[in-house]
Amino acid sequence: MKRILTGIQPTGTLHLGNYFGAMRPAIALQEEGEAFYFIADYHALTSVQDPARLREYNLGVALDFLACGLDPARASFFLQSDVPQVTELAWILTTVTPMGLLERAHSYKDKLAHGLPASAGLFTYPVLMAADILLYDSDVVPVGKDQKQHLEITRDLAVKFNETFGETFKLPQPRIQETTATVPGLDGQKMSKSYGNTIEIFADEKTMRKKIMSLVTDSTPVEAPKDPEGSNIVALYRLVASPEDVATMEREYRAGGVGYGDFKKRLFGAVWEFFAPMRQRREEILAEKGYVDDILAHGARQARASANHVMQRVRKAVGLREQP
Ligand code: TYM
């Protein structure tokens, strides 16, 4: 059976980029195989250094992912740090990781450019991610486009390891959905917490409306025709509205006579409605005390069993003693 795996960092509340880039594809894939979905809290330590906040984000992301449709009966859902074997594998992988490979990583360079201090953890981040993926013999990894290079690094490390120590790891395939590979944020750049341009899925009505009304547009006057291609309003609307409603908006863009403010209001309405059932589900889950903790505990047990199995193989391959 195909093994599907993905992770999300608990560095804040989840946004439309997370949802359309990774969560929705992952939720669709849970029907097709054995799914392992986790909250990457070890990774989050490279940017969140406040224990209360980390705990809050962990719980929030778990709640949000479940509300969006992760089905704990089909997918094992767990906290990365509940399977500490992953750090052992990450260490072993660092010993076959060429420095140059990490020096070329976009996300590291990008984070430095955005002012994150350069810790060794940030630098070796892709190795921990490779360990996440290889530890579970993953076949398919649904992610947004920004993770493409990390998947390439994972495959490179698996090949390098296999060449050095004999066939041990499967080579995972990224699954990047063309239409949602990069969801734009309020300013048209990739939607990202570190750019401060996100629309949170479960923001309250007033906050979400305010955010969407603050979307950056050009200064084309109301009467003038506008180009729907390259408009971040239209790009976001395509994610949440029906094809007919999208066609209407595109037509009105081209015809002129409607201002960006009106289009933004329509976008807000569609986003709000799209997530209504998930908001409802979230309330239900919140009311069920202990539900999220139980799911994570159960998921962790399943993940640990699978991880132990692969780690025995790895320890044997490199010449470490197999654990009793
Ligand atoms: P993270 O937490 O930044 O994002 C989680 C997922 O959301 C996707 N995503 C987007 N997709 C499209 N458009 C956007 N604007 C957008 N913003 C975020 C990301 O591509 C990602 O799929 N390193 C990972 C977490 C991770 C992981 C793993 C993923 C750790 N180990 C193993 C897969 C497998 C990260 O920081 O994602």
C-alpha cells in the first residue's frame, strides 16, 4: 500500500496557502493509501523559542487540520517530537550530507534574508525534513512548490545513503498540485507567515474581512477595464468560488465599471462561505474535551512502531547495534 506523508510547521495559525498547497491535497490522498501526517514541532524550534506559544500553536494546528477534514481513522496524525527516532535518523543522514547541498538551499537563504538568525538548526533543517520522510518509507509527499527543493534534497540523501550502505531507503515523490502550487498573499508574493501577508483560515469575520479588504491592487480607476490575469483577487477567488462566479468576475474585470473594493467584498464572501463547514466542525471538536490529545497519542504510537522498524534497518546498514 502506498505511504503518503506530509508535515506542517506550528509557527502560527494556518493560512490559505497551507490549506490549498498541502492540506487539501493531503486530505484527498488519505483515501488512497496509508497516510502519516504530522506537526513539525522540532522544525518550528528554529523560529519559535517561546514554550507557551509552541504548545499553543501545536494544539491550534492539530485542531485546524482535523477541522479541515483530516480523518484520524484513515491517517496517523502525530507530533513530530513524539517520535524522537527522527532526530537519530537526521544525525545519521548528516554524515552523508555534502555541505554544498545545504549551502544551496533556497529556504535557508530566504530565511536569512528575512532576518532569522543563522543557527545550525536552520542550516540542517532540510536533513531533518529528509529524516521525516525517509523514516516512514514514504512514497508520496503532498506539498506546496516552496518545498520542492527539500524533496530533491531528500531524494539526493536517500540515493547517497543507499550507495554508501546498500539499498535502505525508498525514493519519495513530491506531489505538487499545479493550480495551487503557490497561493499568493495579500501583496501578491507567496502567502507566507514570514512575509506577513497571510489570510488565516479560521480568522474571525471582522479580521478576515479587514485583511481581504487590505489586498494590494494597482490604481486602475473604477470605470477602466482591468486585467484578471495577474490579479491576486482573481487568483484567490479561483480557489474558493464556482467556475460560473469566477467567469462573471473575469468578465466584469475586462468590461470595467466595477472597482477593486467590490471584487474584494465578493472574494471575502466566497472565502468566508468556503470555510463555513470547517468552522462548524472546529467548534464541535473544541467542545469534545481530550479529543485532539487522544488522536495525537494514538497517531504517535502508530508512527513510533513504523519508525522503529525502519531504524532497525538503518542501524544495521551503518553498523550500529540493533536495539533490543
Ligand atoms: P510549512 O509549515 O511552511 O507549510 C506547510 C505546507 O503548506 C505549503 N504552503 C504553501 N503552498 C502553496 N502556497 C503557499 N503560499 C504556501 N505556503 C505554505 C508548504 O509548501 C507545505 O507543504 N518544511 C515544511 C514542513 C515539513 C515537511 C516535512 C513537509 C517538515 N517536514 C516532511 C513535508 C514532509 C514547512 O516548513 O512547511
